[in-house]
Amino acid sequence: MPWWSGWTERGAAGRSSRRRMLKEVAAGIGDLLFPSQCVGCGDMGRIRPGAFWCGPCWDELPWIQPPWCPICGVPYLSAPKDREDAWCGDCIGGNHVFDAARSAVFYEGKVRQGILQLKFGGKLSWVPALSELLFEAIARDPWNDRVDLVIAVPLHRRRLRHRGFNQSSLLARALARRLPKPCRLDALERNRWTEPQTRLQRADRLENVKGAFTVKHPGEVEGRTVLLVDDVFTTGTTLNECARTLKKAGASAVIALTVARSIPKHRFHKKSASSVYPEGSVCAE
Ligand SMILES: [Zn+2]
Ligand SMILES: [Zn+2]
């Protein structure tokens, strides 16, 4: 078959191969004009075309790794081999409404900087690099096969107007495209103005977001497994409230996925953790 056949074929197959070829040509020109630069170290030499992190920076990211709680995904300091699937104290206590939560990395270093620059500095160029981390955290997780729909934690329209974009929506859309899974960014709405959660204590956070969300079109989530995307998991209060709202509207399962997880250093203290959590589930949160 001659090399130009992709350009001359009619029909869907011809159009898709033509589109692919055009995309590759455009990417090639783009790489020549704007060579890829690692978001971690700025290096242009060691990064493969189309990637956002170079190998060494990717390997050095503070990945959250098992053993972890199978529900909330919080990593264990140590867990006996035969108890790696043990639930943490929080999950045993039934504190989470979502069916599972996963985060790619700890909220620190370059990723923390990237999230802050995206959120408060409007550096949208961080979206592909951060969504690559979301993809890494969910693509091989058994939950991924069950996901029907990707949605994002919504912003109140006043905050959306002020910021101009919802970083979680941008991340969710980029991830959905890559998985690929359907994405409905208007499925969930934040209809009540809330104080930023970072300023509040845990108990106040619960009160702050209670009843803040609504599902616009329940038919879209009914009977579906929803992947709910946000940037950072701190106490999980907002994600929990979203999950509660989605389940009330009929969602069969909700999996919370964040780029990063903020776990205060003191919670890693082995002695205090083991005194709080049951035997075999020494937990970092
Ligand atoms: Zn690098
Ligand atoms: Zn847990």
C-alpha cells in the first residue's frame, strides 16, 4: 500500500488515519519549535517527545505506594504481610462515604508547587503534567475497569468567576481523554458558597460543606460508577460530601482520585499511629 493511501482513502478509517498523521506532523513541528521541557528540572535533553517529566524526576516523585488501606488509600507505615488489605481505623469507623480513594503522590515538592501555581497563579501548563500523575494512580487500579464516568469537584460559580477556571475540571477532562472514559463536568454543582476548607478545623470543615452540592441531572449518574477528581486530598471532607450527594442521586459507587494527598508529618509518628489504629493497620492518617 503506498504511503499516501491514508490521505486518499474515504470513510472513517481514512479520516482517522489522516487525522492521526496530521497530529503527528503537528507534534513533530511543535517539538522542533518548542522542545519538550521537564516540568521537574527544566531539562530538555532527557525528556521523550510528548512527555512532561524526565525519567529521573518521575522516579523521584513522592509516590504513594502500597501497603495502603484498600478503601481510603492512606499508606501504612508498616503492615504485616498477611494483613496488607486491612482497613484503617477511619474506614473501620465508617467515616468515608466514597467506596475508594486514591492519590498519586504526597503533597510536597514540585507537585505541591505545580498545584499552587495552577490554582492561584493560573499556570495552565501544569494540567497535562499533573493529569499524567492522575493517570498513573488509577490506570492500573482494579477500580478503573468499573469507572463509567469521570467528573470533578465543582467550584461555586462566584469562585469560578474570580479564578476563571476550575483546576479540577481541567484535570478531570485531561484524564478522561487519556483513559479514555466519558466525562460530565456539569454533573455535580456547588450551589452554596463555602469558606475555603484550608482555613478550618476538621469538625468545622464537615459543617462547612454539608449540603453544598447537588446533582444537576440524576439520570447521568444513576447506576454508574463515578470517578471524582480533585487536586488535593486533605481530610477528605469535600470528597465525602460530593460522594454522599452522588450516591443519594443513585450513583452505584464513587471513587475519589486526587493528584496529591496531604498527610501531616506528625501523623507518620509510629507510636502515636499504632496507639490509635487497630493491630495490623498502623496507619499514616
Ligand atoms: Zn526532570
Ligand atoms: Zn482507610
